[in-house]
Amino acid sequence: MNFEVLQEYGPRMLAGLVVTLELVAISIVCGALLAVPIALGRMSRNKLVSRIAFAYVYAVRGTPLLAQTFLVYYGAGQFRPELQAVGLWWLFKDAFFCCVLTFTLNTAAYQAEIYRGAILAVPRGQSEAAMSLGLTPRAIFRMVVAPQAMLLALRPLGNEIILMIKGSSVAAIVTVFDLMGVTRLAYSRTFDFQVYLWAAVLYLVMVEIIRRVWDHLEHRLTRHIRHA
């Protein structure tokens, strides 16, 4: 092990790790807020709304995250005058914010399908029983369907977070100094392949922490089901 390289670039890799966590956390939260209306749109009886939501999900899930990142980061420059006119160029000229936007749109499509599948998986008898009590459709969804759907969606959401952590490495290609970005910089200056090994270990640690936290959360939230 080259301790000189580790001493020089180790702190910078940890700083890059923080950037990766910030990027993923913001994207997951914003994506969740966007995913709920998309999921409801997919299940809407309005054909126009349903088709628009389907087209969005189909396009995002059917194209690589790297291509989407390039489209946002490099494509935005083609519309610089228009973006400056509406005061949005400050966002699109920054690689970090471009990645946040891209990752948010990407994870929103996947989370929308997770939510939609979870909602459809709730037994219809639950809604029928609530209707027999005189609850409104909105109250049935809020108090009966949504809580059960969230429990069903918990495990797939954990997988989506893990996939986003690993997928966030594409941000390095558009000059974001996240964990992989710092690793590429370190390798370009030292030509020591060990820096990629250290990066892999850090990614593995992040994934393992998320896995354990998610297992604990699922265990806590579903204890009433297991004890029934």
C-alpha cells in the first residue's frame, strides 16, 4: 500500500464521499416528491394524463443515466440565451446542479413505478372495507392504501437508493468532484491503481451501511405484521 498517496489523497476522497452523499440524498428526496404525482398519473383514468406519465417513465427507464447526464449538462449550453433570459442559467452552468436535476428525474421514474406497484399490490378488500365505513376515496387512500403501500415499497426503495449511490459515479465524467471524480484525479496524477480499490471499498461501506439501516427500518415498521 502506498501510504504517501493515501496521505495526500485520502482526505480529498473523503470530501468527495461527502459530495456523493449530498448528490444522492438531494436526488432521492426530490425524486420521491416528483414520483408520487407521476405514479398517480400512471394510474389515472384520464388517458392523456396516463399516457404522458407512461411516456416519461418509459423514456427515462429506457435510456442510460450517462446519456441523460450528457443531455442535461452539454445540451443546456445550446439554450444558454434562453436560460439566461428566464434566469436559470446559474443552475445549468453548474455541473453539480445538472447532476442533481438529472438524477432526480431519473430516480423519480423508478420510484414512481415502485409506488405504483406497491399501491396496486394492496388488496382491494382493504379499500372495500373502508368504503363500507363511509370513508371518502381520498381518506381511503391516505389512511388505508398509502400506509400499506409504503411498507410494500420499502425494500425496492432501499434497492433504488443503493443503485443511485453506485450510479452517481457518472457525475465524475462531467467534472463533479464526487468520490469517483477525486479518484480519477488521484489516478491521473499518481497512476496508482490502488486509489480505485480504495474508492471501491468506500462505495461498499456506503452500500453496507444503507443495507443495515434499511433492514433495521423494515424490521421496526413491519414488526406488527411478523407478530400477527
